[in-house]
Amino acid sequence: MNALIDILRKNGIQPTPQRLEVAKFVLATQSHPTADQVLKEVLKRCPTVSRATVYNTLNLLVDKGLIASRTLKEGAVVFDPRTQRHHHLIDTETGIIHDIPWESVDVREPEICEGFEVEDYHVVLRGRKK
Amino acid sequence: MNALIDILRKNGIQPTPQRLEVAKFVLATQSHPTADQVLKEVLKRCPTVSRATVYNTLNLLVDKGLIASRTLKEGAVVFDPRTQRHHHLIDTETGIIHDIPWESVDVREPEICEGFEVEDYHVVLRGRKK
DNA sequence: CATGCAGTCTAGACTAGTTCTAAACTGGGA
DNA sequence: TCCCAGTTTAGAACTAGTCTAGACTGCATG
Ligand SMILES: [Mn+2]
Ligand SMILES: [Mn+2]
Ligand SMILES: [Zn+2]
Ligand SMILES: [Zn+2]
């Protein structure tokens, strides 16, 4: 927990109890939760936290680069503590979003997109459990 | 216009004036419009069309496979008349979504995602005009 | 021509994700 | 103790999208 306080302080985020609960959950999760899922989780330990604070904290963590927000799901942004480059596989049955290591997929020469300078790219896969 | 009527009929869609206006625009567009952008466009030629009809028609066209709906933009689904496989490049300055031909990006061995059978994939690139 | 009917269209209500607002709270300095 | 900047809160507001209930359309039948 003190390590978490240090992380927030180092990134210019004043560590309040509410922010610590949000960060503790979203930085450790293995899934890609929506803001609402983060709220539900944080409410278990901090029953008075407001939706606005959860949104504010998530956006703050995104702005500081501690998490990423991704548009992989229809209807709601999802948050992702893995900010290193990786791909995503969406289970077409459950909707669960899985992380795929960067090296698992080999993308060649994506820079050749006429007239554009490519800054970033990632692969979105769809599939189901074998 | 008669060709359009035939396309709708062949796909089991009764061609009404409202549906024809929606289809005429969305099947011919070079962009990736949101439902609201389609509504604004159709209102120019069919000033009494309702939002419900535009949504219903777009969903009908998606269900019949004539267009695709894509989650590439935060906050709203976009529609795409190009249903063949291709990639997308999002201009980070303007937000405009460009189509990238399938052959322009070479993705190798994406099937190797442990435990999953990959049904489909595409690359999402971000960049800006050179 | 009159009636009926299935399918369609419309306005507006409703839901859900997200942001905004304004007031209350908090916790270190003067 | 008082102040003040920063934070939190409840709820309003906004927006994308769906749903509902009634009106409309146009063909089929008597
Ligand atoms: Mn933001
Ligand atoms: Mn749909
Ligand atoms: Zn991820
Ligand atoms: Zn496209």
C-alpha cells in the first residue's frame, strides 16, 4: 500500500483514500474493466465513494500514463493497466477481452500506409475458446 | 436508384423511401459515419425521417450483411459499407478513420493464441498526415 | 369502393455511459 | 484558529441508442 502511495505521488497524484482504492484495483486487475465495474468493486471497500470520483480518478490515471483507456467494447470504454504494447483478443462468446503478448503476432511493414506516418498500431482478434 | 431497390429486395428488405435514402448514403460513403451523421445527411433529402428509422435501417443493413458496424471511435459506433476484410488507420489529429487495404499490412501467424481459435482479426493503426 | 391487415414510420419516453456543477468536506499552512 | 487549495459528493445534464404506442401506407380481399 505504501508502494502504491509512492507511485501516485511520483506521478503528481495526491493520494487520497478514494484514489488509493481505485488505483489498487485498476492497477492490479487482470481484466479490462469498465468504469462501472471499477465503481462496483471500489464500493465494496469504500461504500461512500461517488461515481464522479471514480471517473475522475480513472481519467487522472490515464492522463498520467499509469493506465490506458481503450475502445474495444461497444458502449463503454475499458481501462487497462498494461500500458506496454500488446494486442487484444475478444472472446466472441463471453465478450471477455484477453491480452495477447506483443511477440505473439508478427505485423510486418505497417509503416507503408501511403501519406501517413504511423505512430502506433495493434491487432484486435476475435475468437473463441478451443 | 433501381439498382439500389434491387439490392434491398434481394436482401429481404422492403425498399421504402426512408430506407432508400439511408442505404443510398451509407452504402456509397467513403467515410465511417455514426448514426447521427447518417441522420443529418438523410434529413437533407427526407426532412421528416425519424432517428428511430435511421437506427432501425442501419441495424437492418448490418443484420443483412450489407454494411458493418465497428467500434473504432469512443462514444459511438461507426458504420462501414466495406464489408471485405481491411484495416483502419485513425488520424490522431482529425479523428478521421481511413481504410487500409488488407494487403498493405502483413500479419503473420495470428492463429497462435494459446487456447483460442481465432475467427477474425484486423489491425488498428494510429498516425497523422505526413 | 370499403375494409382489413401487415409492415413501417414517427415522436417521444426511457436507459445507460459519461461529464458537469455547485456545494460540502479535508487537511495542511499562516 | 482561520484560511485556502484541492477533493469529494449528489445529482443534474448530456448523449448514444433502444423501446413503445399510436399513426400511416399500401396492397389484398369482398
Ligand atoms: Mn479523459
Ligand atoms: Mn444491432
Ligand atoms: Zn490489454
Ligand atoms: Zn472501413
